[in-house]
Amino acid sequence: MQLQPTAKFISATVLVSAIGLSLEIGQASGAEVALVESVSGRVVAFAAGKPTLLDALDVVSEGTQLDLQANTELRICHYKMRQFLTLKGPLRASISLDGVSVENRKTVLAAAGSCGAPAPSTYSGGIVIRGVAAIPVSDVRTDAACLG
């Protein structure tokens, strides 16, 4: 069976696109490698050329550079290592898929406990709110007068 010129062109375009996409994925540096469990102090993360302050529940991607100020502690869950890692400042570190490398080979990295990548939720919807105190529910009336 002979393909028409238009079909040949579409097939070639799809093939070239697939090859290009696979090469790009192999070189991508945006893979998620860790999750911030807690931060005390100030931690600046440099990812994709932009500095941002890290907070709990932030995701750390491949190649992120961290700058921990003095008296700072950062606790992350590194997915591939399946370990909680604690870094204490002042220090500079780099997060990669294989682990954490610290400048000047300081031994301020402590592993404490196992962890894993978060599983996707089976529920849709909802919101995540940070920095809001929980309001306890007390004195909830369920008598017939309330239900009306």
C-alpha cells in the first residue's frame, strides 16, 4: 500500500516531533525531586534563574540551588533517596535527582526517617490554605430547634 504525499508528510512530522520531544525530556531539569516539610529561618531557592523563598509544602526541582541563612533549618523529603534530610545553615547546597551536594563539604546534612513522593489524590476539588489558624468547632447544636 502506497501512502499519499500528505500522509507521508504527516507521518514524518509526527516522527520528528516525537524524537525531538524525547530528547528534550531527557535533558529537562524541571523534574520534582523533593518536598519541603518544614523551614525555620530563611531559605532562598534559585530555580530557573529566579530566587524564591522556600516554605513548607513547596516542591524542589532538579538543579535547584539553596542558600540557607545563619540559624536556619530546612527539612525535605528527597523522593529518590526516600529519606528526610535536614540541612542547617549557614550553607549553600544543590538538590539533584541523586541527592544533595553541599558546598565546602560541610557535614550539616542529617538523614532522619524514611519518606516517599506524595501520591496523587483520588478526590477532585478543594483548596490549600497556608498561614491560617484552624478554628475549632465546639458547641455545635444538633437539637430539633436548630434543624427547624
